[in-house]
Amino acid sequence: MIRLDAAAPGFAGKFTTLVNARREADEDVARNVTHIIKRVRDEGDAAVKDLTRLFDKHDLDQTGWKIDRADCLAAWEGLTPELRDALELAAERIAVYHARQKPEDSDGIDELGIRLGARWRAVDSAGVYVPGGRAAYPSSVLMNAIPAKAAGVRRLVMVTPTPNGEVNPLVLAAAHIAGVDELWRVGGAQAVAALAYGTASIAPVDVVTGPGNAWVAEAKRQLYGVVGIDMVAGPSEIVVVADGKNDPEWIAADLLSQAEHDPTSQSILFTDDAAFADKVAAAVDAQIETLSTAATARASWDANGAIILVPSLVEAIPLCDRLAPEHLELACDDAEGLFDMVHHAGSVFLGRHTPEAVGDYVAGPNHVLPTGRRARFASGLSVLDFMKRTSFLALDEAGLAAIGPAAVALANAEGLPAHARSVAIRLRNQEE
């Protein structure tokens, strides 16, 4: 963990180094992913089966390619009442939040009598990738599948790796409540390639969403264009802006909520109180020892954690914008005032009683968010990722007469005579 002071000499250079630091896996996976994609495209099911045996250590022909929906229902019915209630609450809140995102069609006539508009429609099919390696996340099922259903996707396919053929029953239960139509026991880059190109067993989809490891992210990047994607996600990150009125134990827990994800995750605290910074650092060290994820959290905190002292919390916001974090907590008196100044963040959590972790599960907004400074130009997963907009227009003779000559002039200027003739021939007919 590094300590920086914004008032100290050399801070600008050190902070720039922090902003630009690469936290992705050291291995260059691009070449291997390219090979996997080519194999799946050329060999189909045979490649998927072979790669699953290699990476997940089980034979799909023996464990089963597809997980039956009845198994998902059984997993749901086997949950404790507490877990079932928790999943139901999360699903309901996510569904309500994302239903509000569905865009409206537009259709109108302008002052020249020309009809202009746009129509929104869902993609026919979508694939959802749910991690199952280092950890299994039923919350990711809900966050990806429910927006797709809210958009109106007719065929929703889920893929998830099942090491040694085993699948987390919570993931199955979440697939049941989210309304997943197909569930396949495959993961990794080969699963993304299968969803993009299709195989004899798995029909292709139009969009692939969901988080994964570096191989999955690289597969999505390489396959964009063959299939739509939500984003290329990297290691998780959190930035907390907090004053000394906070309980340091609370803030330490917030920082560790992301550190425990992966050794490449990043947790950063901005504060204007040096004594508070010391207390948070001590609390982080103490809390790590109590976690079952201690090894991961320690590796993340030691390699990528940071505590940055600023003269005032207001001065922290431009620095936060440079980081463009996945998650930004504003734990201070004037959280709303600071929020008004924020330009770049995947999701913002306002006030001392709004920990990022509640957003991961039951708050409603999506937890699939841009990482690696991509919040400068990208947004979190939404209903719009499963929809596309088709514009339309309709002209009558008067409308074409009003704007057609300008189109002819521009087409001729661009050296496209057929374009010009397509419009001009209609204008001449009107004159006759």
C-alpha cells in the first residue's frame, strides 16, 4: 500500500504513475485466446469439449453439456428461506430499476411535414457469462439476466465454468429466478467463442455480457463485431472519499470489499485527515487477518492499495476523475455537493450509510461497471445493452421538394452521381 500527500513535492508525478499503472494479469493471453477462438470456430463442439476437459477437468459428455431448468428449480427450492428471500429482494429491486431504463420510441412530423422517428427493439438472443472459477456469483446472474429480460430478449443463454463438473447451487437458483432459458456447463474464452459463432449444440447469440477473467475479457474484445458485447472489464476497483467523522472500521471494510476480489483489484482512500488515514490503515491490516479471503485481500492491498492525503475533499474530486473508478464512495457531510462535481465514475455511493457492497447485491443499479479508467467513456450494464435503435423517416412530395435539392448538391460535391440521381429523378418527375 502506498501513501501519498497531495501537498508534498513530487506528488503529481507519483499520482500519474498510480493512474497509469497496469493491473491486468502479467501474462499475454491474446495469442492463446486467438487460438481458442479459431479452434471453436473451426471445430465447434469438439473444441469446446476438449478445452473444457483441459481447463475445467471434466468431460462434457459425462457431466452433461446443458443444465436442465428442472435442476435450477430444484436448487431454488433447496435454498434456505433466508437466501431465497435475499435473492427475491435483489431480483425485484434490480427488475424495477432496470424496467425504468427501457427507452420510448419517437415519432413526429417536423415543420416541413417530414416524418422522423426511432424505434427500439430488443436483440433476439443474448448470452450471459457468469464466472465460476475463483468464485461463483449468483448476483452476476441477476445483474446480467434481469436487464436482458426487461429489454424483451426472447432467448437468454447463460454459460458458466464448472470446475470438475460442479456448479454452485446458488448460481442455478439465481438462473431460475432470473428466467434464464438455457444454461450451459462451459466457460472461458471457448464459451464466449461458442456464443459468438455457434456450434452444433449451442446456437449463436447477438450479444454477450458479463464479467470474467483476463481470457474471457480478451475473447470478448476479439469477438466484438461478430457479436455485440457490453464492455471489456478488468480488475475491480474502489475509490473512497472520506472525512475524519467516519468510523475507520467502516471505511477499512469498504476498501477490503474490493481487495478480496482478486490480487489485481485496487482500493484507494482519499481523506483530508492524516490521523484518520492512519486509523484506516491500521483497521485494514487488522481486518485482513479475519477474512477467509485474507491471502487475496493482502496481495491486492499491498500491491495496489493507496491512501492519499488531500488538503480538502473538494480537491480530491479532480483526482478521482482522473482515476475514473468503477466504484466511488463519497462518505462525508456534503456528499451531494461533491457528487455534483464528479464527471467520471461507474457508480457513485452517497453518504456514510451507502457502502459499495450493498450495490453489488440488492440496491437495484447494475454492478457490471467499466473498470480501468473506462468510466471516462463507458457506462455500466443496462437495458440498452440488449436493445438497438432503428431510425425511420417518411417524405411526401412536398417534403422531398423542400430538402431534396440540398441532398443532390451534397451528393454531387462528394462525387457520388448515383446518389444525386436517386433524389433528382424524383424531383424532375414532380416538375413534369
